[in-house]
Amino acid sequence: MQLAEQQINQAIALRAKHEEDKDHFEAEIKRYQDKLYEKEEENKIDDDQSTAPTKEKAKTGEFQNPLAILKLRLAKIVATNREKKRLMD
């Protein structure tokens, strides 16, 4: 009985930790998305002010659409997981 209570308490603690970590992760992602959005806005303003591309703009060009990058990563992970599941079956 006491062992079962300990395991239940441990499971509850792990769930709480997971939720806390999840909230922290989501906040960090939101913060990074906001920074990327601000940089994109700065680049748009810079593009309007000058027509010649700079090295900085060339470096950030590949990160103009972080959602597309995340979708590609997700698709790769999903495909990998499907393959692993197929191998396990």
C-alpha cells in the first residue's frame, strides 16, 4: 500500500514537472519567434531604405520563414518515427 502511494506521488510529481517544463519550452519558443519577427521587420525597414543587399541580410535570409523550417524538421521526425515503428512491428 505504501509503495503504491509512493509511486502515485512520484507520477504526480513527474506530471507536474513535465507541465512546468512544457510551459517553459513554449514560452522560450514564443520569445524566439518574437525575436525572429522583430528581425524580419527590421530587415523590411532596411530593405525599404537601401536597395543594395548587405552581408547581414544574406546571413538571415535562410531564417526568413521559421515556420517552414520547423515543418520540415517535424516531417523528418515523423518519418523517422514511422520507420522505427515499422521496424519494431
